[in-house]
Amino acid sequence: MMEMARFQLRQAFHFGSVKVRAGGVIVDTVANQQPGDVVFAGMSAATLPAGVVALDGSATTMLNASRWAGIGFGAPSGRDSTD
């Protein structure tokens, strides 16, 4: 069974030619995408960007397996949310 994960960004994130602002949501599969979400098909515990908040159980598992496990992030300040 394929895991699906959704994360909200607390800072801007760029991958390829895609830019996602702080507050945006990235998902690992099209099947898990909701309106306004951005699919980051290469997302894994190894490629997870800093400043994300897990929005579901699979995302929590992925975050706990990443280098960002146990690091808390506050609300977006706007400083890191520019394009």
C-alpha cells in the first residue's frame, strides 16, 4: 500500500521550477492532493524540506524519520515566505 503524506510549509520552498510560499501545502502523490496543494513527487524522509508541519499520520511518520525529527517550528513570520 502506498503511503500518502501532506505537509504545510512554514517557510518558502522551491523544487525544480516550482515555488511554494509559506503556508502552502505539499503532498507526495496526486492521489493525496486537495485543491491548492502542490505535488512534490520526490518527497521522502531524505528530501523533506525544513519548516514543515505534518497534516496526517503518514506525514508524521515521514517527519519522524527525517533529519528534522523533534525540531519545532513556529508560525510563519513572513521573512522566509518570499518568492
